[in-house]
Amino acid sequence: MSFENIDWIWKNGEIIPWADATVHVSAHGLHYGSGVFEGVRCYETETGPAIFRLREHLERLDASAAVYNIKIPYSVEALEDSVCELITRNGFSSCYVRPIVYMGSASLGVHPGKCPVEVAMMAWPWAAYLGAEGLEKGVRITVSPWRKFHSSMMPTTAKACGQYLNSILAVQDAFSRGYDEALLLDMHGSLAEGSGENLFVIRDGKIVTNKADDSILMGITRDSAIEIAKELGFSVEAKSLELNDLLGADEAFFTGTAAEITPIREVDGKVIGEGKRGPVTKQIQDTFFDAVAGRDARFSKWLHPVMRTVAA
Ligand SMILES: Cc1ncc(COP(=O)(O)O)c(C=O)c1O
């Protein structure tokens, strides 16, 4: 991943040069993680770049902000247009988009008080998060010694900046022990999610993923994978999962905007299924990549063309 080719940043309603998009060291968000963000992908399609499920991501941004009493001074529609403008100005045909809303500089009491709400968006090209090889062959993961926090501590359904310290601990530990990604258990010891992904397991052709009560972010890719799997004729159930469900699975995969649909081939050295991308995972993954690239009309409702807004 590189920020080298980003010329423009959107900040507080304006497109400004990369070098000018700075944050003061006194910003509340920097000290306490008081902010919320999104991760969205824009894909190349035959008719130009299109953003995958943009509306849902911006609605989740709003919902995350509401949890922390942050009032975003832009409508979802206005932000949709701004994302398109930003991608066009930077000249990207595909990219990752990171909208962030954070408490700016005014005071440093823990209560954000009168700190202004700052809104910014970046876009940059970002290849497969867990590697191209991971997408094809599957990744090796470890069960983290760090538990996922429970929603009674901070709602896991909100995508808030400070909440990611928990994911950082888990992924640092996983990398230090040579794994590609961490899987966190919830406070009861059931499976929660990856440091930035939701989890699916497949056994005897049945697909299972866990749900909001299991300390997860309600992923938009998770929702897409469920819809795709059902469309392909598979049964999908949302229920709590235990470690044995994963270890005894025929196949397992992660979903996430960054990670897309990444097979899991090994958990702490225990091979899952045949230790490679399984056939059900491949079908869902292939359909997902067709959907995001505009090659499957059943899912064209998920695509927000960049040019539509800019031309209007
Ligand atoms: C902790 C966590 N869980 C799950 C996901 C997957 O969510 P989505 O598919 O909406 O990107 C993400 C990524 O945003 C995440 O950070």
C-alpha cells in the first residue's frame, strides 16, 4: 500500500492538496480516539469506476457517529457526491476510500465539549489486504490472546477510531508469531471476528456466520456474502460459533471491505478442510468479484457509478 499517488483530499467540504490535509496535535480525536470512520472500495467496471455499497457505508458512518454523539454536518447524499468528486479528481479507476469524522481541537477534557466535528475523506489504490496469494490459497490465522471487547463496554457495531486499539493488539501479536491475521474470541470464549473481518464457516454445504450479539461489527461484505450465498442456493444461518465449529469446518473464510472474501486455510497450525480455498468459498468469492466489477446484473443495485454524480 502506498500513499504516493494521492494528490487530493476532501476535507470539511473542500478538495485540498494532500500536503494541506493536516490535523493539529491538540485534536481531541488524536488523544482519545474520538472519531468514527468507514472503509469503502471503488472497483473498475466496464462503464467506469463504481463504488460498492456506498450508501450503506455512509449510513453506517452516521450510525457510528450517533453512538458517540457526533453530529456529521453533511447529509449522506452530499457525502456520496463528495466521494465521487474525490475519486474523479485523483483520477483513480479503482481505489479504497476512507471517510473519517473526528473531534478536532478546542479542549482536552475527556468530554469533547465544544471540539469541532471535522470530516475528511482520503482515497488511494489498495491491493488485496491479506495478499493476492491469500485470496487464492487462503490465509493462516491464530486465535488471539486478546479478547474482543463486549458491546456493554463499547458497541462493537460502531466503527469508531479508538475501538481499533483492540484490533491493533491482536494483529500485532499475530504478525509477531508469523500469522497472516488474528481471530478474536468474545468475552465468553465464543468466536467474534478477525481484527478487521467477519467470519464464515461451512460444514456439509451449510454456511454459518455469527451475529451482532457475538461482539462483531455488522459487516457490509458479510451482508453481501450472505445474500450471494443464498442467491447461489446455499443455506445460511446466523448463530454463535465456537472454536470447534471452525476447527471442524470443511471451509472457512473472512469477509471485509479491505479483505474482500479471503479463505482461511489454517488456524494455529490446524488445517481447515483440505488446507486450501474450498469449492463453496470459491463460488461465493467468484460471484462477489463479478458483482463488484459490474459483471452480474443481480447485484448491480450495489454499485454507485462515480461518473453519474460527477456528470450531473
Ligand atoms: C472489526 C471489523 N469487523 C468486520 C469488518 C468487515 O466490515 P465490512 O465488510 O463492512 O468492511 C471490518 C471492516 O470494516 C472490521 O474492521
